[in-house]
Amino acid sequence: MLVRPIFAEADSSESEPPSATPVTLAAAIIDCIESGARVLNLSAGLALPRATEDQDLQHALDHAAGRGVLVVAAAGNQGILGSSPITRHPWVIPVAACDQRGQPLDSSNFGRSIGRGGLMAPGARITSLGAEGDSLVLDGTSVATPFVTGAIALLWSEFPTRSAADVKLAVTLGAIPRRSRVVPPLLDAWAAHQLLERCGE
């Protein structure tokens, strides 16, 4: 596992969560690909891009697709119907957040590109570890995204000869129920496992 920081040192007096520029994120994506990563987890908020910065990010995501590196990205927590340059990219798997009953969180972003190519995963009251090793309880799409990333990593370890496109297709097609216009289906790792298993027969 590779951790590639993209945020500047946080100022404790600032109330806003940290965000990265598209150029910084694009450089981090390229660095991770060149370091041999096969799956990228993007749990990050982006500052509003300028056209040239947006282009840098698109090129980095295109590079990931060309190299067969899967990209899983948080849909965002503004509670809006909309997308970003990341979630609109056809290679990216956007992740929305749901509660323990599988119901969409009001704070999660949704939209056509998220509903069409994304997944939903638990993002309410998720217990995790902080930077200092302390226990944290968190909400949002940034904590939902690692569920999908981890499922993909586990599936690929079980089926190491499958291509990135095969794994992506299995994860997104294995999700149920049928896709709506804006809300993606819930992650179903077991269904994805069965699809990959059947494809090998």
C-alpha cells in the first residue's frame, strides 16, 4: 500500500476541510501509477479548477485507464445533484455514501455520472483510525470509498490474471438493484466475485 499526501499542512484556525488543487492531484495520480499502484483511492475535496488544471486531471485519469489502474473516488459531501471532473470521467468509479440500512445519506452527492458508473457504500458512523492512532467515528463519501477500493483489491487478489476492465465490470455489474438515473446501487462484492468466477469457466 502506498500513501501519497496531497494536502498542504492544515492551519488549525481554519474551519474548512483541506482541499487539493487539480494539478496537485493529477501529479499524485501519475506518481502512484509510476510507483506500481493498481488501484487508487481518491478521498479528496478539490478546489475549483481552471480549464488548464481540469485538463491536467483528465490526462492523469486517461493515463490511469491506459495503464489499467482502477480509480475509485469519493462523490463528495455537499448534498447536491452534480458531478466533478473526477466523477464524470468514464474510467472512474464514483462512490456515494449510505447509512447502515443502505439508504442514501442526505449529505452525499449524487448525479447522472455517479448513478451510471458508480457504487454506494457505508458512510455513516464508520469507526476508523486517526493519524495519531486514535479511534475516530466518521461520516461521508471519503469513508465510504475505501469499502469499494478494499473490495476491488480483495477481488483482484483472488483473480490476479483478470484485467482492470474485467474487475471494474464485475464490481459495477454485480451491484444491485438496477441503476437509477442519479443514485448508484449498493456495492455487492460477493456478486462481483461470482461474476469473475463464472467468467473463468
